[in-house]
Amino acid sequence: MLRPRFLLCGRVLGGLFSCALSLLPGCAYPTRATPLTAVMHSPVDRSTQPDNLWQLQVVDAQIPRQTRTGQSWDDEGGGPDVYFVLAIKGEERWRTDVREDDFRPKFPNPSPNLRFDRSARVRIELWDRDGVGADPIGIYEGKVLSEVFIDADSTVTLDGGATVTLRLRKPEPRAGTGIAEYELRPSALVVRAVLPNSPAARGGLRDGDRIVAIDGKAIAGLSEAAADSALALASQRASKLTAERDGKRRTVQLDKGYVWPAQ
């Protein structure tokens, strides 16, 4: 009889120990993120679009047949392996993939959403990648983006004779609530990261806020799946969140606008 009783006591103590651990600061809770999805319909409602947010596309480039020193781009006489770099205020912000062995490369994929002032001084560069590094093909520095047309092509001549054709595009939104990370706790969803330019950010949510109810339904009364779903759909439904900060409760009204990711 001693052994079963000992096992029972061990299980009880183990359970109590686990419960005690869950109350300690820094205890791990399940973490989640609300999803972001592409906006498929057109036209896009841009009422919540922030200022100075753009995409840049390198439509194509035209490379001279020889380098500035009159040499071939590679030993076999083929074309350069070209990529494009955009730097703003001395900081690299975006580079394309490499188009191999091409004197007239095309770059079908635009940049991600980038935040910049069109009047800012920028540096655009074309590079030839080789086996050990890269060599410059051409560089232009100036306020060129103020002269690039929106949804139309503009050609820029770089030093060395190469040209690039650029197109400025409006940014692409994502549908979602905009909470990048939250902890799933028994009685609250604890916000750990909020995306800028999102319904959550525009509603005033920030790191550390405890969401205790969604549209009047207490998180404590919802299953994990129901709580996750309610938060994921909160922007689509223009939900009202009951949030706690520093022991005070307030109502956060989410809008139906988009998330505008930027880098």
C-alpha cells in the first residue's frame, strides 16, 4: 500500500510544482500572431495609407558591352551578373535578386513597402557579381526619386554609361489586425508586439496591454481557438476590445483599415 500512496503523492506534488512555476515571472505562455493576408480585391481603400510609403520597381537595365576599362564582363565574353541596390541617406534599403549573364536584365519583383521622402538624396547602384565579390557597373547619387513617375517608367543614366528604368508604385496593404505577437493566458491576451500602420496601432494598443474581452466576450470564457479567431478577425469585424493597462480598463475600437507593412 505504501507504493501507490507514494506515487499519488508524487503526482500531486508534481502538479502543484507545475502550477507554482506557471505563476513565476517570465513563465512561458503560448505565443501567437494574428495573420496577415494579401488584399485581392480592387480598388484598394487607401484612406489609412501612411504618407511617404512606396514601392520601387527596377523595370530593366541596359549595360554597356564592356567595362569602363574596355574589358569583357567575364572571361567567356558573356554579360554581367547584375543586381540593383538602393541606399537612402547612406543606408542600404533594398537590393534585387541577381540576373545572370544579361546585358538587358529585367527585374519583375518590386521592392517591399519602403518609407522614404521622395525629395531625399538617394544612391542607386548597379553591380556585377563575380565569384569572390562584386564590381560596380554604374552609380547615380541625387534626388532622383522626386523625378520618377508614379506608375510610369523613368530612365536614369548612371556613371559608366549604364541606364536603369525605374517605376514608383503605391504601397501594398495587408488585411489583418496587426498584432505581431501576443501571449495566450487563461484570462487575457497579452500584447507583446504591434505592427505600425495597423488597426491595432491606430487603436492605441501597445506592448504590455492585456486584452480581457473582445466585443464583450471575456477571454476567460473562450477556448484557445475561439480567442485566437476572435482576435484575428477583430479588424474585419471592427471589434471593440477591452484592454487593461496599469490596472485601468479602456475600450479600444478597431477600424476596418489595412496593415501597411514598411521597412
